[in-house]
Amino acid sequence: MLNFYPGPSKLDANISKYFQEAVAAGILERNHRSEAFEQLYADVVHQFQQKLQLPKSYQLLFISSATEVWEIIAQSFTKKGSLHFYNGAFGEKWFQYTQKLTANSKGLSFELNTLADFPQDVSNFDVLAFTHNETSNGTQLTNDFIAKVRSDYAKKLIAFDATSSTAGVALDWQKGDIWFASVQKCFGLPSGLGVLILSPKAIEQAENIGESNHYNSALFMLENAAKGQTHYTPNIANIYFLKRVLEDRESIEEVSAKISRRSSKLYNAIGALNNFELLIKNAEVRSDTVLCVKMQDERIDQLKSAAQKENIILGNGYGSLKSSTFRIANFPAIADDEFDQLLNFLRKFDTQIN
């Protein structure tokens, strides 16, 4: 089965081996206060620093999922309010959920083929929230845009949902204060684990606010992390997989270059087909890790049916785009030859329906 669903997606080819290693090592039988787990935590942090270039001053925390961070940011990092910039379903959901938790949150939507405009006055907000890679529509923020955000709003906390880009593209961590992701996308792992990454400024903000009313309050999480422990009983198997995947992978620079080359090939090939249309016209804001392709509604069902017969899993459209698009994951765990097979299938389907 070829799996191009944008999360959960294809597992890293070595997951079975890693699981056997974890069982043999006994780590799956240890609790999250044990020395063995503390060492595992330290090993993962080291791999983030070595392979993903995470600054040593940034703190890595484990969480149940990326979605949980929406709550954590609202509770522990937001004193005045948060301003949310979004062009898709996941960014909008983040904003809508925050509205339920904080009185002063505002959303600014922008069009698919553009980048957000910056408001003149952000004095009512201490957190600015962005979706780095919008999984629902296949867009991503450019490096220049992110640099401008950091420059123009240096005193604000900048938060990025990087769920479908972390470990797939190189991130300039210091351009943000709060980053979060789940492991079932570019890490190539089973679902059930997320990571939250905090800058020194974010930690200082949490300390100044002093919120400690919840099991996942940032201060409680940081208190445990200082001991190499977690605030809850975590998915230790996935944490072990996370360590091993990063140990065996190339550097993020190499991975990112490969993903970029492959996305260009995919966009060019699919864009040349007669019955397929790239949803995002502006190449500058196209995602490298999630492609969104538009077709006539009735063709989508035909395509999915034909793909299933060929043992190919395509991603459904999401939200308002559900019936008119499908998505393709371009994640590191998926092999080049699998994309060759996908393109051959799409070309064949395109010819048959002409």
C-alpha cells in the first residue's frame, strides 16, 4: 500500500526494528520518573539540537498532540490577548478555540495565494499566532515573511503551528518563540505524541504570568522538564522512536533540500496534466510537504476509487475544500520510487478520462 495521506502517513521504514529495540532495552516498562526515561528525554533533546538545529537555549516539551498547544498557549502564555493570522481550516480552528478560552483574541484571515498584511496597532496582543504550514490547503509561510514578523514585532511572542513541516523543512527556530508539531507527519511516526518548543522569552512570559491551574500549565511542564521528566504519563514508545528516527536521518538541511526538489517535481508534473489543477497558483507560498490538487467534484470520487484499486491512499480534501480537492503528503518517510508510481498512476488516470 502506498500511503500519501498527510498524517497519519507512511511510517518510517525502521519502525518495526525500533520497536524491537525498545522492547529489548526495557524502556517501555519504565516510568517517566525513572533514570532511564530521563536519559531518553536528554537523548531526544540532543538529537533535536544536532539534526534539527534547535538552539540549546530553547526548551523541548512533550505533549499529547499539537492541538493541545492551542489550550496551553491561551492558558499560560497569553496575558493581554492573541492575534491569529490564518488562511485555512487549522489556523482558523486555532483561533476559534482560543476565543473560547480568552476574552481578547482576534483573527485576521488572508487569501490563499497571498501572505498576511501586518496591522499597524498590535498593542492589545502579546501573542501573534501563525500557521507555518497549512495542512488543509497546501500553503506555507515564506522565510522572508517570517523574518519580517520577527523584525516588526520583536517584543511580541511569536507562535507557529509547524505540525506538517517540522522535520521536513529547515526552520529558523529563533524567528519564533513557540513552535509545536505532531510526530505523525514529517517524523514518520505513529500518532499520539506532540512536541512543544519554547524560547527563553516564552519561558519568561510564562513565569511572569504564573498560571498554574491546569495539569498542562506551562510552569508545571517546565518544572518536570528541568528534571528530564514529563507532566503526564507519555507515549514512551513514540519518544523512543523519535530518538531513533532522528539518529538515523540526515541533517535537516539535507532532508529539506530533498523535500524541496521533490515538491518541485511533483508540482510541475501534476500541473502539466489536463484534468488536475494546482489549488495554489502562487508558487512562492506553496507548501513543500503537503500538495493540494483541485478537480471537478465528480472526478475526485472516481480518482479515489481508481487509486484504491491500485493500493494507493490519497489524502482527502479538508474543510470547505473537502469535495473539490485531494492532498498529497511529501514527507521524508515516503520513498522517491513511490512518488514515481503515484505520478504514473495520475498520468494514466488523466489520459483515461480525457
